[in-house]
Amino acid sequence: MTDLRPDPAAADPDNARAYSVSELAFALKRTLEDQYGFVRLRGELSKVTFHSNGHVYLSLKDEKAVIDGVVWKGSVRNLSVRPEQGLEVVVTGRITTYPQGSRYQIVIESMTAAGVGALLAQLERLKARLAEEGLFDPARKQPLPAMPSVVGVITSPTGAVIRDILHRIRDRWPCQVLVWPVVVQGEAAAAQVAAAIRGFNDLPSDGPVPRPDVVIVARGGGSVEDLWPFNDEALARTVAASRIPLISAVGHETDTTLIDFVSDRRAPTPTAAAEMATPVLAELRAGLADLSGRLHRSGGRLVSDRRGRLETLGRSLDRVPDLVELAEQRLGLARNRLAAGLSRNVGAHETRLARVAGRLQPGLLSRPRKAQAERLAALFPRLAPALGRSLSQSSERLAALSARLRSADPGAPLARGFARVHRADGGLVRLGAALAPGEVVRLVFADVERGAVIEPPPGPPRQGDLF
């Protein structure tokens, strides 16, 4: 260990020992850690940063000074409050230094709010944030089942709360009750309640343990600090994500916790939660008996009313023989009129047929046929001259198109001594400036093809050259 006590030789600067930077830095680190191995510190949080590696970096300040702090990943889950900007807290830890930067900091192992006021201020900020996310929206809350067959209860297995709930459910609606025992106070309470809610939700509907139709989270009254686990953000999000309708029954009627806002229903007391979750069997039976009596009475009145109406209608009906005789009389009259009507109809059709047949004569057909024959005889002499003119015009057009085709033939200029120049890829060269010196081309003549290489253009004549 490096000794930093004053050296007698320090009076003479030339004889004083020269420490290395590392020796001095680590000696100071050990000194601070030895002297301040356990520190309890109160201050306001600022520059709170949750790093991706799980550590939390922050600063503690008061009106005169600031000290950096860090909460290692393994200690974050043990904090009583979530670090937030502006929250006044009391932390415990040890002082150490960061030799690479000549800074000192406190390594925080526990953190609590400095007072009830700080806790409530943190709670209000959390409530505002969850409200903005829509977790308090009434539209997302689930309705409670009317007649549950299984009720899940999350509470302490000891105490008056579970006895009151079981007694109330047994009196009102005898059904199966599943109790998930948890602690309802202290640092482990929020995590155990959240695990119980997830456990009930993960139960299969057809498994050996039935899945509850409704869940009650219950706890008796207490101070703000006693009920604080039910203000945990992770627990509130678990309650909001529950697929089973959930009733919050934490504390007395005047107590309010965060899960009261995200649960599907809030009960003022655990007993009231049992009443919300279950109907009254005796009342249902009485109501069913009353409805059954009303059904029988209304059915009797309906039958009596229909019987009276039927008797009244029966008295107003004529006798059956009178109805048959009247119909038979109408049928006889219709039969007599039918024969005369048929005779008149046949006579009318015979007269109309004779009138139409009188107008049908051979001349009606011969006259149109004769007119068409005369028209055809007049058109026939004009047919041959028209065909001749059409053939002559077609021959002239064919000769003109043939001449144009011969003039557009790309091989015709080759017979007159010209040649086509093609690039190596077969493309036609239209301008000589497009060819580069040394480029290989193909010359197409009328009879054969030859290859060629483009030479560079001659340079300017030099002085003394003969022209």
C-alpha cells in the first residue's frame, strides 16, 4: 500500500519522492473507500440515465454541491423507488473514485423517498404518464361476469381480509374460490402480486386447476408507506394487461392506489369486492320464481283472450250450407255464360282470319321479286368495267411500291461501288468521327466482306515538307 503521509525529506524539493499518477490515484481511492465505506446521503436526483446495460447513472445535489452516483444493475431491482428527475431521496452506499477521470462518486445500494410528499409527487408524475398512454381509459376496461363459477383472490393467506371475502362469497354465491397467497407489504409485495396475476392469466381453461372468471386483489387499510407497493409501475402495467377481469380492493374507501385506476373495477373494501364479483343466489332464485309466475299468468291471460276472440269470430260466420249453395249458384251462372262466350270467340276469330286471307294474293310476292331482278340486270353490265379499273389501279400501286422498295434497298449502292462500314459488334457506322484510331471495323462490298483497322489521321505538315 502506498504511504501518502508527509515525508521528512519533503522539506527539500530535490529529495522528495516522485509518485506516479496511478499510485496517487489508487491511494486516494483506497483512502476514500476506507473512510466512507458506508454513507447515508440525502439529496435531489438529477441527470438520471437508464443505460442499456442495466446500470443507472445519476447525480445527487442540494443547493450548494453535486455528487455523481451510480446504481449497478444488480442493485436496481432492490430500490424502493424508481429514480426520477427532481425526486428527493435518501440513499445508502459507499464513496469511491474513478481514477481515469479524477472524479469521486457514490455507489448506491438502496434508495428511499425522503418523505411522503416526495412519494406522492412521484406518484402523480407516474399517474400522468400512464394516463397519457391510455391505461386509465374506461373503454379498455372489461365487464365483470354476471355469474362466475371460479373466483381468484390474491391476498395474504392470514388476516381478516381473506376471511371476510370467503365468508361473503359463501353467503351470496357458493362457488369455487382460488387463493393465491402473497405478501401485501414490503419490497417483495409488488413483484409477488404481479406474478400472481400473470399466473392466473396463464392457467389453461381446460387444465386441472380451473382458470378464474374474475380476480380480486385485496389488502386491508394502512399508511401510505404500507400501501405503496400497489403504486408500482410494473404492477400497474400487469393489471392493465390482465385478460381476466380484475377488481382492486386495496385499503379502505378513502385509500387510493395506482392499480385502482387501471383495474376493471375498484371496490372501497375487500368485502365490497366480493359483492361486486358475485350475485346473490337467493335473490336470483326469488327473481326466477317471480318471472316463472308472471310467465304462467301471462300465458293464461293470452289463452283466455284468444279463446274469447275465436268464439266471437265463430258467431259472426255464416252457416256452411248457405256458403256452399251460394257458391254453387255462382258456378251454374258462370257455366251457362261459358258456352255462349266460346261460340262468340270462335266466330270473331273466323271473321278476322277470312279478312286477312283475302288480302293474301300471288302478286304481293311477285312484284318485289321482279323489281330485284330488274335492278340486278341493270347492275351487271357495270361490273366488268369496274373490275378492270380496280385491277389497273392495284397494278399501278404495286409497281410504285416495288420501285420505292428497290430505292430503299441498302444493298443497291454497293453495286455502284460503295461499301458499308460496320463496327466489330455489327453496328452501322454513319460518321467517320465516331471511329477511334486502332478500332477494328468490317467493310461490306457487293460481293464480299473485308476487315480493316482505323489508322490515326495524318499530323500537320512540318516545315520543309514538300506538298
